Amino acid sequence: MSHYVTTHNANGEAIFTSKIPTEHVHVPTPFGSMNILSTTHNTPLNVSTEADIDQYAQDRTEGLGQRICPNNGTATAFVNMKPNASSPLHRTMTHDVVVVIEGELEFHLDSGEKIVMKAGDSVVQRAGMHRWVNVTPSDGWARMLAFAQPVVEPVEVGAKKLVTDFRLPEGLETYRAPVR
């Protein structure tokens, strides 16, 4: 699978940039890996220069540190989950659109509600406390496509103020979970 990014030549015609290698970069996670497909660091995005491409080239190889997406921008990534893997129960201060591409995933909420999502299913996740569990039959991998953008912090619901929160299961205490 290849990845392409466009830009413009001096005549204003769309062309493919050579600044971004077409091979995907896998950023390891405790439950599998991520392929960062796109990042922006501000909205609206200025594409009159290639500053956004230069920043994305850095983000895709170095990752986003302890963040899910840049503070004032967006991120798009494939999330690849190992067979039978589970993410920690977590809340990020992001609005996420997630589409299951391959496999089957249980999507758990802190209320106790859960659904099983299959290839083609999608969810809009609005800074809620959640966990992903790969339940793909025959010990298969699961893959989802995620689009994230930051939300106003804190999220206020009634008298509660909700913030980034990661509840690490035993054995992942040393995992520094991403924030934002």
C-alpha cells in the first residue's frame, strides 16, 4: 500500500511531492501500530507554501509525541491492532471519526455500553471515555482509519469537567499514553 501527497508546481498545476516517501511509516504502540497519514498544525491550512508538508514529514517519522493530534490542527491515521489486543480505557480531548477498515472491534464506553464494529462501520467519538478491543475471529488483526481534531478543554458536562484521562491496565504502567 502506497501513500501520496500532492502539491503545486510553479504554474499552479497539481503534482505529487517528492518530499514524502510513498512507503508507510509504522509508529509502534503497545497494542499494535499507527501509520500517520496526515497532520495539520493550524486551521484553516495555508497550502500556498509547503510548510505543512515539511511539518507532516517530521510528524510522520517522529510521531506526535504525547499527543493524538496537534493542538490547533488535525491528524489522520491508520490504527493497526494486534490479535486480541485492547487499548487502555482513555479519554482524549479530541473529536474523532473512526471507520473500521478490517477485522472486528468492540468499542467500549465507560458507561458500560459497547458495540461490535465490523469493516465499513463508523463512529464519531466526542471526547468520551472509551476502549478498543480487537475481537476479530481466528486471531486476526484489526485496522481502523481515524480522523482527529482537538476540542475545547475542558469538556464541561453538568458540574463535571472532563479532561484527558488514561487508565492503564496492569503491565502497561510504563506506557506513556498520548494526550490531546
